[in-house]
Amino acid sequence: MQSKDLNRRGALRMAATAALAGAGAGCASTTATTAATPARRPLAFNDPVWNREVSARLEANADPAKFVYGAVSGVVAGVRDGEKVRPLMRFEVFSTIRVVRMADGNYQRLCRELVFYRSLETGKLMDEWDNPYTGERVKVVDVANDPYNYIIADHFPQPPSYGGLNKETRAPRPYLRNWSMLDADTVGLESDIHLYYPSGMQPAQWPRESPGPMTRVSEMFRYIIRRSDLEDATRGNIPYHGVWNRVTPWLPWMLMDQAPGHIIYTGTMAARETMDFHPQDVVARVKERYPKYLVAPEKVEGPSLSSLERYAHDQKPAAPRTK
């Protein structure tokens, strides 16, 4: 009987020791898991400061020593009354973007951007294009826009002035962007801008390139973001994918002679910390023609213009069309 009691007590001691060891291992495992879990930034769609902080990280990297490469790829289509929308060419956007935190806590966004155009038929980047509307072969002009900057703050910025052409101003509004939950793990963001302002290419001076006395432009951005990335406070850059659309006058180099109609860009967009996913021919053209654009600006240099005002700044009016 005593031997049985001793054996029973020994078994109980062994079980208790094993339980304590298991508990200790469990605590150690919990501690390790907690240590490996990144700091969390809870979603706060209705907080202007939260909107500012995550927007800066969507645009670029919170570390000013780093920058991201923006990419958009898609189709340029023409729109005229009385006919269906007509795909005209493809396009490729290559941009470099940096954000720098300012003394007031807001961010200066610094960007250089390029747009190249591809043949629908051959897939090759173009320097000339046969305009199906006019029957004329025209010179393709790359968009080389340096810079395009603005402030990311806890309130919405004023509309771009484009060198003073756009006089529109708006009352200050808290920076509360249009977020939505697409599912439990995915966040959507809508960001649109609609502008109507005097053209930088007035018909008297630019009869072939001008859209007319006024310019109407809209851009619509749709971002798709992993919730885990948006909530990860350790991320300097928050990756995303999405869709970009632009409604704009005829591209000036199409030489449409102020004909009625307009252009629609539709493309998929992303921002990356590497050039590895850009098409090789795009990167080759950047290196050959625009090496400065391989690195994002480090400070504000010059006025921010759209591609239309940049064209007016860099190009000369075309000669009148020969009949």
C-alpha cells in the first residue's frame, strides 16, 4: 500500500512538472509571437491625421531617403459623337515619387513622371503615329513632366493652379478620403478630381493643338489595398494596385484642329519599390532619353504643370495643315 502511494505521488509530481514545463513553453511561444507581430495602426477612416499618414505611405515612403516607382499601363481611346468609342493606342506611365516630412508635420510630395505611347498593332513604343481621324502621320510627343508636386496634409489641398491658369479655390476641408471595406481583408479608396479652366494652348496661337478656349480634365483613381498592409505601422510604404482613368482633350500632338471630341485613358496602376516589374523597353527608353527621371526629386523645383501645360511650355505650334 505504501509502495502504491509512493508511486502515485511520484506520478503526480511528474505530471505537475510536465504541466509547468508546458505552461512555460506556452508563455515563451506567446512572447515570441507577440514580439514578431508588427505594430498595428488601426483603421481610422474619420481621422484626418490618419488619412495624412497612410496617404503619404501610399504615395511613396515615409523615409525621405527612399522613393517609389509609379506605373500605369493601359489604353488611350477616342470619343466622338455619333460613333462608338475607338481604341487608338496603348500607354505606359513611369514615375518616381518621394515624400518629405515638413516642420508642421505635413508631407511634401515630389514627383517626376513620363508617359510613352505604344502601337496597338505592333506593341512597340512609338515616335510616329497615323491618326485615323485625319489620315495624317504625326510625331508622337512623350509626356515628360518634371515636377508634379503637392502637399499631403490633414486637410485637402487646393486644386492645382497649373501655372496660374486654374483660378478655382475651395474652402478648407478635413482630409477625410473616400474609403470602403471591400471585404474583411481588403480596403478600397476612391480619389477623383474634376477641373475646367482656361486652356494653356489658346486657338489663336495653337490652332492645330488647342482644345479650344477652355480645358476640361478629370482623373479618377481606384486603389485596392491589403488591410494588413494599411494597419502595419512599421511600413514606410504601403503597396497597392488599382485603376486610373483620365478624361482629357485630344492629345495636342494628334493635331485635331479643335475638332469635337476627347480622349479617355484607362489603365491599371501600382507603386513599387523596384523597377523590376516595369516593361523592359520602357526602362530602356527612360535610361536613354530621360535618365534624370530614374530618381525622384529631393526638393521642390519649378511650378507643377499638367501634361497639357507642359506641352505648351516645351513645344512650338505646328505649321498649318496643308490642304
